Amino acid sequence: MKLLTLVRHAKSDWDNDLSDFDRPLNERGMNDAPKIGDFIAKNLPKVDLIISSPAVRAEQTALTIAEKIGYPENKIEFVDELYLCSTSEYFEVLMEQNLKLKHIMIVSHNPGTTGFLNMVANENIDNVPTSGVAHIELDIYKWEDIEPGCGVLKEFITPKTL
């Protein structure tokens, strides 16, 4: 069994002239990210690897969570393919991971996060909101075995449910 935690980045700032990639967290995002980090630290198993989109808002979210869960910030892997990716790219990124890793966290964007969650865990969630967290148990031995329907959603939290 493997564990996967999907996190949609915290709320970002649209009130600027920055490109989509460079948008930082806004005030709400800066408040929500530590809350979800605290939840993860207190309620989920130890994370072996954090993989994040390199977009500024995802990076800031990943760094905040890493600090809260005691994960070394310099060990976060930033993967270009996770910026606005399709569901198939989530599978590709995960299939490349080391067998020894039990629990991986991915910090990324919608619509990919919602689509991948629904596909891997046979769910029908309309939308993973910003700072939403989905914790999934995967019935696989090796990451390369991940496929649609191999997961079971164990936790789904949002800042509003905390």
C-alpha cells in the first residue's frame, strides 16, 4: 500500500500584472496554507516526499506545509510538468518515483488536481478548492503500478472544514 496526499495550492493574488506562473499567495492563502499544514502534521502519516509545481503560489504553499510538518524545504522536488498539468501527467510523475517512498504529497493546480483525484480514487468531487487536501490510500506495491481506480479517498479537508 502507498499513500498519496494531493494539495491544491492556497488562494493566490489576482490583483497584479504578473503572469499566471508568477502570482503569489494573497492574504487568505497565507492564512490557509499554515492551517492545512498543521492539519497534515497532526492527522496524516509522515510524508516521504513533497513534489510541487514550480509556480510561485504552489511553491509558497509547499514551503509553508513543509515547515509545518518538519519536512526539509531543500528536499521539495519542483516538477515543471505539474504546472497546469493533465491527469495523465500526474500518473507519469508518480510512476517515476522510488519504490521505497511510502507517502508522497503533490502540491499543484486545478483542474488537474480534481480530475486526478476523481480518476485515481473513483470519486465524483466537483472541485478541490484552494488549500484543499485529499489523502488517498493506493492499493499498489510500486508507484509504477498506479492506475485509475486503485485508490480510496480517506480524508478530504478544506480550510472551511477545519
